[in-house]
Amino acid sequence: MYLKNSKTVVIKIGSSLLIDGKSVIRKKWLEEFSKDVKELLNQKKNVIVVSSGAIALGCKKLNINKKNLKLDKSQAIASIGQIELMNLFKKTFNKNKINLSQMLLTLEDTERRGRAINAKRTFDNLFKLGYVPIVNENDSTATTEIKYGDNDRLASRVAQISSADCLILLSDVSGLYSKNPKIFKDAKLISEINDINSTIKKISTKGISQLGSGGMETKIEAAKICQNSGCTMAIADGLKFRPIKRINTYNNCTWFLPKVSKLHARKKWIISSVSPKGEIIIDDGAVTALEKGKSLLAAGIKKVNGNFNKGDHIKVLNKDLKEYARGLSSFSSDEIRKIQGLHSNKIKDTLGYVSKSEVIHKDDMVEV
């Protein structure tokens, strides 16, 4: 039902779906998957495919074991494998007359508001032109510090940026179980999840695929992003042929339902950041002011952790170091350290130049 009612659908394909454990490309699987995509297009839906596999295909071409690859070498291998990946998609999808484009994104492309908006415009124009974007992280240039490292969370950010209604994570498991189904025979599939609580986090288990980089934990993180952006997400078994058709027919998967939220699109983007640059610790008076919908002022700040620039995502913690909110800082960390605890009318004299009076404006802040 959730998939059928969706206008824009993002589908994430794990490496284990494209290449089996013996490093053999699953061409027949991809051919069947392309039929699923064609069917969605025939239903006038917009489709984005987020595909892993560039490094895995690069390793296959060079006959290199992916285990213990150093970052600089994996970047080069990703560059080689990306062409292999797109050639594989193009050759396969051409049979169903599906037009493809390629988009390589980095963490910064989704974290920085301006770049995220540019990405959305690109998606919208590709939909109008009748093309299906194949998205991957730009592993050739991304470093450990500025990359997602898994395509689950990248897919959730792509879903959010593109204002998708539904994200489907296809992997080698049917969804989230009450226990690890590869160990316990009595494990039961959880069909729907409204709230990701501590119990859900506790029963999530890491995947055992040697080809992929994300386990169940990254899928739970992706679900949290989707829930906060009004997008429905499914974790489904993609190993069988026609996985999307099987979801529509049997619904044998786990659905994460979006939270009812009135957050503005800008605030949705803020709260879903996966890479806050620093922290601000505030006093009780500041917490009370924020609860009344006011902006965060310098007077209520007790401490600054980390180094960040103006406009960066940061966490706001109360005096017990519990996260209270997230927002976009109007000042750098160095500036805040100079003005923390001061009344707003002292900022100009302290910094020597005119600036905003709010450290985080209420429109740039979201309670968590």
C-alpha cells in the first residue's frame, strides 16, 4: 500500500545483490530488477536508484580482495569500478528502454543547504526529462572524515532531498527481526515500526555480507532520517527476482512509518544531519527560553565543544549534557567562546564588528 501510493520512490541496492559471494555479477537479477523499475515508470512514478557496488566491481575487475583495502587504494578502485557499474546498468536497462543518468554525491552535498537544494533541482529536472538517476557516493574523492561510508544513510538523505514518499532498502535480509534470523530459528519479522526506541536499537544486528559496508544499524539510522522527513521506509529482501513486485504482492518486509510532523523543510534538513560539527552547552534559563520558541542567545551559553564555522550544524546540550536541539550556528566556535555568557548588546564591543544577536536563530533550530 505504501509503495503503491508513492509518487517518488528511492530504491537502494546493496553490493551483495549485484555480486554474489563468489564474485560473480548477478546479471539475471539486475535484468529482473529493471523490469520492476520499468513497471514503476509505467505507473508514472519518479524513480531514483542508489546503488552500491563500485568498489566491489573494481576489485572484481582487478582481481583484488576488498578486505583490508586502504583508503587511497579504495578511492582509485572506486573510480575504476564506477564505470563498470554504470556500464552494467546501462547495458541491462537499455533492454527495457529506461533512460539513465549518473549522480555522484558526497556528504557535503547533502549536509550543506545550498548544495542539497541544487541536488534536488537536478533530480526534479531529470524526472521531467524522463530519466532515472543512478546515485552513488563519490568514493573516489571522499575521505573517511567526509563520507557516509554506507549507502543506507546516503539513500535516506537522497529520499529527503528529493522529497520522496518512499525509500526501499534492498539487501540480503527480509527486514528487522525480533532476533537475528541467521542464528535464531524462532525469530519473527516485525512488519511495521512507528517508533525507533531502545528496544528496536537493541535487537538490530549487524549484517554479515562481506561486500557491503552497512549492517542493520545503518538501516535503523536511515529509518530515523526518513521518519523525521515524512518518508516511509522499507527494509526488504532483494536477493530474489523482481523484489519490488514481491513487496507489492507479499509485503514481506519491515515498514518504518513517518512521524506526523509539521517541521518546515529547512528544519527537516537540520534535524536529519548525520554530521554535526560541534556542541554548545546551555544553562537552564536558555532551555526555558527555547521551550517558549525563542532563539538561543549568547547569555545562556556555558561551554563550546569542537571547532566549527558559521552556518555549520551543531548540537545544543543542556547542563546534564543531554541533547536538546540541533541548529545552524550564526557564529564560529571561536566567536562563541568570546561572547558566551554575555548580553547581546556586548557582542559588537567584544568581537569588534556588527553581527547577529542570536547564536542560533529559532528558525534554524529544531528540538530533538
